[in-house]
Amino acid sequence: MASYLDLDADGVARTGLLFLDGDELEKAVIDKFGQVDYDFVYFNRVKADVMRIEKINPSLQLTAVVWQRHLENENFMYPMVAGNSLPREGYSYAPVNAKARAAFNGSFGEVLDRGGVKSHYYPLYNSSHEITGVLELLAGERSANDI
């Protein structure tokens, strides 16, 4: 019988999505149209889940990030919640790449390789089956400039 230590990044993401709650992610942001503030009860729950995803198979040394789209410009996203590793959370926007865009539109398990760093993108749903964010798992050697 296989164990969780046998999972690849795709298996880790699919397992992590079982307990990562899209409703809690939505509730973590208090003001979506002005100054952003967080409801730290929900934010910390999501953060704990993201950190748990990174630990499912420690040998992969994954970085987990939950991205949300910029509300006024769908071509940009920001790291809403990050695990133990980079990037820092908050409103440092990044362009939405093709694979992240596919995940924001419901595609599952897309991979983008950026110079030895593989990013796996997965849509995160709420209980109404709306996409509230995208889980990205990064695997490989990386620096702060990679994320």
C-alpha cells in the first residue's frame, strides 16, 4: 500500500484540496473594494492548511501559495496566503500567466516550468462551486525572484 510519502506534487495538491476551504478563503478578506484587511480567524485557518499541504510529502520541498485575482484587473493576481516559504503575502501583484489563467477558469493540474521550478496550478472552489482562488505548488530550486 502506498503512503503519502509516495505522492508527487500533483498527488499532494489533490490531497491538499480536500481540506483547503474556499469558503474560508473568501471570508479571510474583510474589505474587497478598498483597504484590504483580513479576518485573521479565517486567514489563519487557510494559512494552516496551506502549511499542512507543504508538509504532506516533505521530500518534495514544496512551496504552496493561494493566489487571488486583482478585483479590477483580471490580468493580475496576488499571493493571498503562502505557506512556510516565499512569497510574502499581500498586495504585490504579478501578471496572470497562461497556466494560472486556465486554473482561474477551472482547469486542473496545469504545470509551468520556469528554469527548473515547476508550478502546478489548481482551482480552489467554495461551497457554491465558484472559484475563489488558485492553489500553486512550486517544486524545484528557487529563489525569491522565481516567485
